[in-house]
Amino acid sequence: MNEIRTRSPRRRQATVTIHDVAARAGVSVATVSRVLNGKQLVRPETAVHVLSVARELHFVPNVAARTLSIRRSQTIGIVLPDVHGEFFSEVIRGVDVAARKAGYHILVSGSHSDPGEMMEVLEAMRGRVDGLVVMAPDATLSALGKSRTADLPLVLLNTVDDAHDAITIDNYGGARAMIRHLAQLGHTRIAFIKGPDGNADARERLRGFRHAMRAIPGGEKLELAGDFTERSGYAAALHLCGAADPAAKPADSAAKPADSAAKPAGGVAGATPTGTTPTAIFAANDSMAIGALSALADRGIAVPGEMSVAGFDDIPIAHYVAPPLTTIAVDIAEMGRRAFALLSESLGEHRHPKRQECISTTLVVRKSCAAPHSQVK
């Protein structure tokens, strides 16, 4: 006779609740809640006991319920002009490391430097985040106060207004330091690849460049438009060499911005106002400097033997390009960490005056710059 065996269903382990923790610890549910939420209304020995019991029972807080009860999502929104590129990756990393230590997660989105998209992104984050870290183009600032996220704590990156906390970079001082370095090497004819219009960083770096160039006896400058991308740096350097960007086609509308980006602010293509060729290129960020290095390599121009190249930001790859890039270092991840620190203070119940902090810059000398070829004996 065949024996039929039936297997009893496995009993599911009951989920440990805050009530279980309270009962085991011998305290009220309210006390457990205060301990878990970090409220400083419980005696230290009681808090230690409650946390010990919670660990013993493998208690996992119900995040959804906690969010409803304290009206917090434990999430920070980060809105950047783009999420591609090492600069933005470092900003995100800095915010994320600090946020995780404080028990927060991050929600990241890009606006593609479009004010309309920026406002759509902010609207989409409403109700999902407790605060925002925003890198906004100048045109968006006036609209921030009108958005439905205006009541959220917000920290601006690289832009300043009177209504929000802000973290900026010493762009002006950094640009001046680079020009002083190039001048000390003997360069007086320097080309500058600018950043995009409407960008506060680009504007301050250009201002620093112009101011420093005025201090060089016999200094001659050439300004080329760029947009902070490798492609625009490549096109600008090709233009400086008197060549067209081979990737740009007349019928290719996507290539037109790079073509136009290579046109100098004045004078003959590839020459200073007096008709002489620059001996150094200073790009307003490392990505454009790396594009310029590639263009010069394609044209067979030795760096730094025939042309010096410098950048700004000191993104991680700057150390590994050939030759390693002389640049202005910014602790980009630290900017993200400090932005979260400012934001976390605003997440509390105490109001404070709006603060503005500035990240210092440092000249990093590598192998992409040397004395002009005419001075090498």
C-alpha cells in the first residue's frame, strides 16, 4: 500500500513590530519610537537598552509607516545640468557618501541645462524628497521661488542668490592662478576656451582669465567659445590650428554648435589680434582641455613642446591623459559633502540665516605645460 505523505506548509516567521520591541524592552511604544528617530528625549541608558533589544529581535523599521508618521522620505533630491561626465559624478558621490552616513538616500535627475526641464524635474520630485541640492543655470533662479517645491530646504551649487544656501567655487581666483603660472613659464600669447553662456562658473573663470591677462606685459589673448564638452574643446583647438572639425558636416545640425563654438571672439582664425599664434591653451574645464589635447595630437602638434594646454577642475581622468594635465584642482566631492551638510541643518526644525560657502582651488602642475618653444634653448 502506498503511503501518501503531506508536507505541512512552512510557517512564516512573524514580522517583529515596534510593539514587540517595546514589550521586550519594558518601555512604551512612544519611547521606542523616540529612540529610533534619534530624539534627545530619552535617557542614554534607556536608548542603549532599546537599541540592544531591537538588534536582538532583528527589528527592521517600516520605512513607509515611518515616512507617514514623521512626514519624511529620508531622501534627498539632486538636480544637475547633466548626469554625464566626471564632474557631475563626483558631485553625486560627495552628496551620496554624506547622505548615507546620515541615513538618507538620494534621487538624481538631470535638466540638460534647460530651465523648463529643470522646473519639470523639481515638480516631479515634490513629495518624494525632504530637500534639494540644485545646480541651476542662471535663467532658472528666478523661477525657483515660484515652483511648488519652494517650501523645501534647498542648497544651490555654483550659483548664488539671497534666498538659498549656496556652495560656490573660487573660479575667479583659480583662473588667475593658472594664467600667472603660464606667464611665469614665459607665455604671453594665451588662448582661452570659454564655457557656456549663462553659466556662473564659466563667467567667473572668464573674468579671472581677462583680469590676469591684463597684468602680463605685452600679453595677447584669444577667446574661443565652448560648452564644457570634449567636443567643443576639440573643435576649438582644431580651429586654432586652422583646421575644420572633420566630424562636422554642413548638413549635420547636431554638429553646428561645435562648429560655431570654434570661432574666436575677434581677429583672424587661430591668431591673436596682432596675428600671432598663441603658445598656450587654457580651457575653462578639463573636459574641453582633454578635447584640445586630442585635436592637437591628431594634427601632430606636440604638447607641451609646441603648445601648452591647461584645464580647470582636476577631474580624475586629468591625471591619466597623455601628457598628464596641468589644471586647477577643485575638491568636487567635498563640494557635494558640504552641500549635504548645509542641507541637513535646514532639515531640522531650527531656522538659520542663509549661508554661502566657497570651495578653494589649487594649482596642480603636471606635464602638459612648459616654456614656449621659442624660449627653449
